[in-house]
Amino acid sequence: MDKVIALGRPTFGDEELNAVRDVLESGWVAGQGPNAGVLEERFAELCGTRHAVAVANCTAALHLALLAFEVGPGDDVLVADYTFPATGHSVLYTGARPVFVDVQPGTGLIDLADIAAAMTPATKGIIAVDVYGQCADYDELRSFASEQGVFIIEDAAPAVGATYRGRPAGSLADVACFSLHGRKGITSGEGGLFVTDDQRLAEKVRKLSAFGIESAYTRQAAASLAVPVFDELGYNYKLSEIAVAIAIVQLERLPELLAKRRRLVALYADLLGGIQGITLPVALPDRESTWQTYCVAIDPELDRGRIAMGLRKREIQSNFGTYSSHVQPLYGLTRYCPVSADIFARHLAIPMHANLNTDDLERVAEAVAETVAEERARVLESTP
Ligand SMILES: *Cc1c(COP(=O)(O)O)cnc(C)c1O
């Protein structure tokens, strides 16, 4: 039997190994060292923003972004419901309340009409999510937010290299937070970046990411012995220089990795297009997704779990897409988000990463066609 086709898999080579060796030999392996500035400069350039701050992960970036906006107990933050729960968690960390907002069918992107319905006098801001790497409707979001006097955070965790109406992800809201987790398009194992044009917010995030003081590396360059003063509660959210070194190489690979994924997506469209019982993902014409995840929607009468087990039997990995937040017991139900709940129940992620080839995709498509046909036959038989 052929080997298992993985749902996701990072792409590394000798360049990453050499970069790690250099850092180990340099002696500076902790965070905010000499390489962090290089990563930050290049990342800001990619996003078209003035500032970037490297942090431990995207969840940390979201937490610090909220603190920079002075979100705390008594505040509400509207959160796009269909997301990895890191988004909702970041609001809880501050003591504020996440108020979940439903999403659009097809894309899973935050629904503008439901945002208007969810606003309260306590609403301080909105976190929109770039679902699977496709940007939300930022032009409309921005004009709504400026009318209402609330901030917008772009949870761009899976969207490194995405574009929206020709502009890069990261430049679309007041601030944006990215992830370099192992399941994203480029990765340093764990990692995150905060970007913004606002110098005050960037300085605040940088300070809070290192215990509330200036970094040891910057202090070392001072003309005299610098003894920092702790005047604010910061966190240890720095990104290790080992991860930074890997991230710099991965960023160089980004155009090639994105092009590869986009070719695979076009191939999937050909191979899966005729299969009855599934709907292919919606790619909006005015934006380019990173395709961090490729999800098909399974028709409601079919059992997604059986299809997933059929794929597993054929050595193809699959998974549900991402989460519906408002149904998670942790948050306590604030609002119903029926569209998000529906796609949470029906999305099925199938293999998507830059190491796949045409043969792999043909094998996946054949397996999907077979398992979905089997499931449709089973349902037809059991319907009186
Ligand atoms: C992956 C992801 C996160 C969390 O990123 P980490 O770097 O693992 O903290 C947050 N939001 C979304 C939408 C994600 O996909």
C-alpha cells in the first residue's frame, strides 16, 4: 500500500539547518537578539506596515494587541465565531468578554450584518479572522469601525502572504497578528508576528512582550550600564533566536511555497469538481488566499465522520476544518451563530501542503470520490 498522505507538512531544507547552526554558534539563542530585527524588518516589508514585532506565537500577539488597545474587564470584543479558539482565548486573558459574531456561508468570514446586531455600548473592538488564509472584508469592516469608533484586529494567523484587493494581509486593519505554527504555510515550529503602522501600539507590544522592559540585547548597546525599571506588567512572549533564524529562511521560501499551493488548488478544482455530495471552497475573486487549509463542505445528509474514516482506510488524512467558538463551554453562550455551527459540522479538510504532487492529489481525489459515493449509497438505501 502507498504511504499515508498527510493533511499538512512543513517544507524545510539545508538552509534552515544552516541558519540554526549559525545561531547556536553565535551564543545568542534567547529572544529579541540580533536576528529578530532582520525578521521584523522583512516581515513589515511583506505586509506593507511600518512596524513588526516578533513574538512567541499568534495567540500572544493577539493578547498583546488587545492590551495595547487597553482592553480589560467590563469591555466587550466582537470575535468572528469560526476560528481556532485562540482568538476567543486572547480576549478572556484580558478579563474582557468575547462576543461571538456569525460568519458568511461558503467562506466562513465574519458577517457584517451580524456585527451590527452584536454591537453593545461596551464594545471596544472587533477581531476579524482570515479563515484558512483568505482575508475578511476589510474595506467594509474599516468604514463600519471608524463610524462606530472601535478598533479592528486582523487575526491573520494563517494568512502570511495573502492579499486583499491588491493589498497585503497585515495592512488591512489597525493591527494584525500572524502565526508561524507548524501547521501554517511558513513555520518556525511556534512563532508569531504583530504588525501595525502605529508606532505607539508597536512600542507598547514590544515592551509588554519582554516583561515590560527594554530587551537585554538593546540594553547591551547602551553607553553605560543600563538598569531597567519595571513599571508595567509585561509577559515573556519573546520569540527565541533559533525560531527567528528558521523564520527568516521560511520567509524567503514564501513565494515558492504559495505558488505551489495555488497550483495544487487549481488541480483540486479539476479533480474534485464533478463529485456529488461535496461543495468546493469559495475563493473570492478580489483576494488571494494562502490556502493554509483546503476544506470541502459535505452535504448535510451525509455523515462526515464516515467519510473521514473511509479516507483513513485509504491512508489519506483528513480533519474537521476549524471550530465554532460560541458552542465551546469555556465561553458560556453569548449569542447563537448558526452559520458557523453549520460549517463546523460539515467542513472536511483534506491534504494541502507544498510537498504534495499531482499523483498525491489524484490519489486523494479518487479516495474522496469513492468514500463520498459509498456514503451517498448508504444514505439512499437507509431512506425509506
Ligand atoms: C493558528 C491560529 C491561531 C493560533 O496561532 P498560534 O501561533 O498557534 O498561537 C489563531 N487564530 C487562527 C485563525 C489560527 O488559524
